[in-house]
Amino acid sequence: MTDEGWGRHAVLIRPLSGASRRFILTACLLFAIVALGATAYVLQVAKGLGVTGLNRPVFWGFYIINCIYFIAISYGGTLTSAILRLVDARWRLPITRAAEVLTVCALGVGAFNIVLDMGRPDRVLNMVLHGRLESPIMWDFYCIVLYLACSFIYLYLPLIPDVALLRGRYPRRKRLYRFLALGYTGTPRQKQILEKAIDAMAVMMIPVAISVHSVLAWLFSMTTQPMWHSTLMGPYFVMGAIYSGIGALIVTMAILRRALQLENYLERKQFNNMGLLLFVMTLAWFYFTLAEYLTTLYGNEPSHMAVFKAKVSGEFAPYFWSQVLLCFVIPFGLLAFRRTRTIAGTVIAGVSVNIGMWLERLMIIVPTLTRPRMPIGIGQYTPTWVEWAIMAASAAGIILLYMLFTKLFPIVSIWEIGEDTETVRETASGEGEMAAELL
């Protein structure tokens, strides 16, 4: 890239030069939260799951809720980046890397929550050594591992040209950037190979991502538990993951825009288009939710209706109706009209959707487990401070990993932005010459 190009995009590499006081204080706070969660987990390993609110019959709680929720957030990065890249939507250039980093960070922490739910974390090795393919749990294990590996590759490939550009600018990181650049110099042949590899990974990421949340749903629907045993669970989980993922990506874009001064890159156009995607998913969420609850109500099967009533009018009603408010009423009201589909409006809708979708995971898991088919009475679940601390640490861990990435690599793809700028210039120059010839 020329010196003029570096000057034009200097704001994109400015965060790599050092850490501000605000950054250090935020990182220290997040690290303290992670340390508190780690302390709580050490206590859990030492004393067992009895220090949590998990019990019989409620054997899944915050850890599985967070696992599904964080893996769902990763969908926003995967599908937004992959689909928009394949259709060559040029407005997505400033947000693709931010989306891909969100995928890797959220997926890694989400998958680790499965280990948190195990009373004996050392037994993870049993899944590798003695796993049985007949078990949906093994399907889930293999899908998540494959998804995580593909996500790392999909993040890394578009990063290669940027680390190659940065090799000579940061002497202390020269070895790191040289290693990651793999000898890339930007020759036409290298560009051709890299772009083909990125496109191939984009195609691959879509079915891999869909398979992960489908298999997560099958862990529920292949049981006979009330309101779990449904063929709709797979599509319902995939749709919900895309929904919460897009919402999380919008919030991430707003934070990056303010913290890294990316106003010239993350413009209203990006927020408006992402808001439209979120609006479409709002309608899809309403349809899937209506279909699920309408069929349960019409079937009137006693065990299913016990869970249904607990959600709609029983002890879980405040959470259920809050979920409806946050997942449909608020985002619909903000995103349906261009006047309110502003940057602030889309961010509020994104926050609302993510809180609501976390509540939805709670509503899927806990009410059903408190009212199992077997006649053992109504169960109760109250999470303890250990679960709250570990949940806070999981969220803080994702944010901290994301912040560290922004200090090592540009969060906006410099080479793609630069190539797009050159293309626009060449197009404008060609049109100018053509107009001159006509005159």
C-alpha cells in the first residue's frame, strides 16, 4: 500500500500503536471479572456441582443456557460475513472482520461452557477416546470442533494481506507478522489463490454453522420431554441463533465505532442495512414462536400444557412476556420505520434482542425440566453466586479477547477497503473519460 493509502486509512492501524488509559482500566476490570469466575469454578471443581443450583430434575441451567446463547452469537459473524461476501455486498467490507472475530471469541467461550457444566472436566477426554456415534452429544462435539476450526481459518485467511502490510511497521511484532503472513507479497497469483480460498471457506461456513445449531437443537428434540420433542426445534434454533447473532454484531459495531473512531467506516448505511436484516429476523422469530406455541395449545397434551401454562401464566410468565416484549415488540417498533431505524435505534434493538434471546434459552430449558414427564413433582431452580460469577466471567472473557485482538490486528480489513477504494476511483476515472469523449 502506498504512503497515501496508509495516510487515508491511518485510523485503522492507530489502535495497534499503544493502549490508552481507558483501554487498560477496562481490560483490568474485565480480567478481574474473569478471575472471580475462575475462582468460582475452582470452588465448583473442588466441592462438586452441589455449589450450583443444579439438581434433580433441573440438571441443566445457566451453563447450558450460556453455551447455546454464546454459540448463537457466533452465527451473526459467520453467516453475515459469509453470505454478504458471496453476494459481493460492498457495504459489508468494514464489518466482515469484526463479525469474524465475534464468531471465534463467542464460539470458543460458548463451547467451554459445556465443560463448565460437567462435574468432572477431565472426562472430556472420554468423548475423544470412548465416544459413541449413536449419541447426539457426540454429534454436537464433532460439529462444534469442526465449526471452531473452520472459523479460525475463515478469520485468518483475509487477515494475511494485512499482516503482510504491517510486517515492517512494528519491529517488536515483526516475527509474529512475518510468521502469520506466510510469505505473502501481494502478487496477482497469490491474490487469486487467496480470494479463491476465502470464497471456498465462505461457502463451507454456511452448512457447517447450520449443522452446529441444528445438532444442539436435536439434543433437546430427540428426548420425549414436553415442548422439546418437536421437529421444529432445529430450524427454530438456527433462526434464533441468526437473530441474536445479528443483534450482537450491531452492538459490537456501535462500540467499535465509538471506541476506535471508525465513524467514516461504520456509517449509517451499515447500521441501516443490518437493521433491515434484524427486522426480517424479528418477523421470522414471531412466526416460529407462534407456530411452536399454537401447535402446543391446539394439541392440548397434558404434559406439554403443564409447561405451556407455567410459561404463559405461571411462575415463568414474567420472563416469557418480557421475552416477547424484547424480541418482538421493541425491535419491530424501532426497525419497521426508517425514521427510527437510526444508529441509536438499531443499537437499542440489538441490545433488546440479545436480552430477549437469552431469556428465550432460559424459557426453553428450565420450565420443561421443572415439569418432567415422570411423576416426581414440580422442580425448582435458583442459580447460585457461583453460576452468576461464571456467567459474568464468560461474557467478560469474550469482550477481553475481542479487545486484545484489536491491539494486534486491524479490526477493519485494510486491503479490502483499499482495493475497493481503488476500484471506485478507476470506475469514476473511466466514466469521466467517457463523458469527456462524448462531449
